[in-house]
Amino acid sequence: MARRKNARAAVALGAAAAGVAVWSTLIERRLFTVRRHTLPLLPRGAAPVRILQLSDLHLAPWQESKIDWVRSLAELNPDLLVLTGDLMGHADARPSLVHALQPLTARARAGVFVHGSNDYYGPRFKNPLKYLSTPSRLSTRAQDIDNAALTRSLTEDLGLTDLNNSAEWLELAGTRFELLGLNDPHIRYDDAERMRAARTAEPMEARASKRAPQAGSPVRLGVVHAPYQGALGALLDEGSELILAGHTHGGQVRVPGVGALTANCDLPVRQARGLSVWYDAERAAYLNVSAGLGNSIYAPVRFCCKPEVTLLTLEAAR
């Protein structure tokens, strides 16, 4: 009798494991979704501004369903498109990436990007258990992604602004924004001093119109790929009121009732996905960490963590 019960339990456990494997590898990682938030960050009386954040596409040329879904996002009519890195998932993905993003960049009023480590280094197989012990920071190897070509495609072909270790100004729906960006701290490419130096540049609307910058404080938006605490602190120091990041994949595999097991950086795991607040003793900013749209081609799994983009609607404070 005991043997029969043990056998039935083993069969049930095997069936459950098989079901989880099928769901996480074949179904959930293709259930692309839009996560939406509304934040009261604009001056009184300002018109709403819609920010669409895309992160961690890890795009490979054959991923046609993902490409088609990204192209369909143009229907959201964003004012600002923000790409928070790890767009490339294969060395030959750049033409497919440009094709995927073209409708969005044509529809959005403006767009910016920062790079992630996978925009420099192509994917390789890694032991997934290592992610639970320490962040998967770069080992010494040669870059195998043509990052210079990727940057040219994003800036020249798609008209996006390179925000890596830089700062820029723009005006959206009558509200002035200052955008502050860092290159990826996961591979130690972030340079807060360069970003601070770039803040002295004349605002782009003043350069275009040959007039003085508008009076009043702008809304400050920080952008970085990997939400390491040092990078978040640097953006907070510069007055960011909203920080957008990716990298974590939301944990990629989440345990029901527990959440993410790792953030693959020093961010607390409870903040590995979604909207929260990042603060120090004197300042605070909203922090949105996107779970992203993809995964490494060597780790094609998502469980309790649908691939996502984020639509943030900024409204006037009440």
C-alpha cells in the first residue's frame, strides 16, 4: 500500500513538474503584457505625459512574435520612449531590432536609450544557480556585439538620443524634462562624473530656437540599465524624481507567495519588479524596474513573471 502511495505521489510530482516546464518555457514567456502606472509628478495644470519603457528585449532574429508585438505598441501613442538596455540577444539581431522599433520611434515625440551588458556581450550558457549567490558580472572576454553599430542604428536610423553617461533636456506637452542617464553599472561602464558634466549643456529646445531656457524646475528623470544601489544613489543625488531601470527580469522565475529569488544586482529582491520608492535620508524618487520582454536564448523560461513593458502616465500633482 505504501509503495502504491509513493508511486502515485511520484507520478503526480512528475506531472506537475512537466506542466511547470511546459508552461514556463513554451507559454508564459510569450504572454507579453503592458504594466500601467500613473504618477503625480507634473506641475499643477500640466497636460499628462505618457512614457513607454521597454527593457531587456534580448532579441534574436527569429523571434517574430516578439517583433510583431513590439511594433504593435505604437498604438499606445507614447510621448516619450525610454529603452533601458539589453536590447540585443544575438549578434545578428540589429536589423530585426530596428524593424521592431520603427513604428514606435515614428509615433513617439521623443526617445532615449541606455545600454545594458548584452548590448556589448552576446549571450553564453551560464549555470543558473550562480545567479542565486552573486550577480553575474562580466568576466574578461572580448566584446562580440558591435555596440558602435547598434548606437548608430538607434541614433541615426531611429532618431533616439544616447543617454549613456549623459544628460539631455526636452519639452513634452508643455512640461520641461531633464533626463539623466548612466551606462550599465553591471559591467562598471557607469560614469556619474561624465553625466554631471553633461548637465551643463544648453537645453536642446534653447539650441533649436536660439532662446533662453524656460524658468522653473523641470521634471527630472533618471535612466539606467542595472539598478545597482550606487547608480540609483547617483541619480538621486542629481534630483531624479523618477528612475527607470531593467536588468532584473523581475527575477525571471518567481515563487508564488515569495516573489523573486534574485535581482542579479545589489537591489533588494522585493524591488526586483515593478514600481517602488528609492530614497536616502533626504531625498526620494519613484523607481520602476521593468521585468523586461525577453530572456537569454540559453535560458528560455519565465514563471510567474510575464514579459512586460511599462506605460507610465505622468499627471499633475493634485
